Amino acid sequence: MGKVYIFDHPLIQHKLSILRDEKTSSKEFRELVSEIAMLMCFEATRDLPVEEVEVQTPVAVARCKRLAGKKLAVVPILRAGLGMVDGMVNLIPAAKVAHIGLYRDPKTHEPVKYYYKMPADIAEREVIVVDPMLATGGSASAAITFLKQDGVKHIRIMSIIGAPEGVARLQKDHPDIDIYVAALDDHLNESCYIVPGLGDAGDRIFGTK
Ligand code: PRP
Ligand code: URA
């Protein structure tokens, strides 16, 4: 079974408390999503393999470590996942960014796919799927299914807030996937919004409400 990591770092929790606040503006919300993504990325990549290299400094040869092995791809689920991309690529500038467009049908809450664009070598990459909200888990589960159909073997997902229902759904559909969240909230309401959550992440990032 994949692991669930909940990041209780004080900086992440402080920023998340401002993110949740209904009075936080779209500008600040966008900045916070990006900053939290960067801090989470730092933690979520601590198991990436490294190799020893020798580097000539102006003084002497230093034995150093560099990232080894697979290349990375960051895969935002549109729209709200886009808000996490800058923070991720700030830390991993060599990562490719591939997009999956999904929206939840307002009545059924089932994900509807409208866009899918991967680099040709996606199957060889270590993939980090990003989406601020893991609610029913339908969108994340569908995104991971598409990636597996494309031959991707190593996938992890990073969400800022998860609901227990979404975590359970992912663990059932994709027991091989590790899940990284900054908070695991209480439950979903009748509209499948996370409680207490932060509202509609896409609308708050892009100011569409
Ligand atoms: C939100 C969110 C996730 C999804 C989570 O997207 O960004 O993608 O809902 O819900 P789920 O776990 O129940 O699938 P939304 O459908 O609102 O689209 P948007 O990002 O374009 O606003
Ligand atoms: N999507 C959101 O943006 N927020 C939720 O609480 C659930 C799904």
C-alpha cells in the first residue's frame, strides 16, 4: 500500500492557515499556493536517488552529490493544479511539465477529461501529479489511470488539502501511489467540497467567482 505523508512543517501550516481564510485575495492565494507547493516539493522529493560526483572548486576537488536516475515530470491537473507548477519548477528547473485537463461534472461530481498532453518520453519519467484539492479522489484517480495507460511506472501525487474519502479512493484504485498532503481534513459536504477546506481552489486562484 502506498504511504500517506502529511506535512506538519510550521511554515507550511502557517501559509495554509492564510490560504484557507475566505478574506485572502486571489493575488495572495496564488502566491501562497505556489509557495506551499515549493515547500511540499522540497519534502516530497527527499527520497530521490543521488550519485557522487567530483567538482573542481577554485580551491580543490569536492566530492558532491547530484540527482541521479530518472528524469522528472510535473503533471498539474487543470485548472487548479497550474497554481502549483511555478513552485515545483523553481526547485526542479529541469522537470518537464505535462498537462491533464479535467473538471468535475457539477451534478455527478465525476471527472470529465478535456485535455491531455505528455512529453514523448513520459513513460521513462518519475511523475509528480499536482492538484491542490483531493476531494472524492475521482480526478486524481482518473489522471493516474491515464498516466499508467501511457506506461508511467513511478507516480506520486501532491495535494495541499486531502479529504479522507479521496485518500481512501486513491488507495483502493492505485495502492502503489504515495500521497503527499499538507492537511487531511474532516469530510466532504453534500456538494463534495472538502470541509473545512478552502472553497473552490480553481476559482480562488483565477478569480472566477
Ligand atoms: C477541483 C480540484 C480537483 C478536483 C478535486 O477541480 O482542482 O481537480 O476538483 O475533486 P475530486 O477529488 O472530487 O475529483 P474542478 O473540477 O473544480 O476544476 P477546476 O480546477 O477547473 O476549477
Ligand atoms: N474542488 C475544490 O476546488 N474544492 C473542494 O473542496 C473540492 C473540490
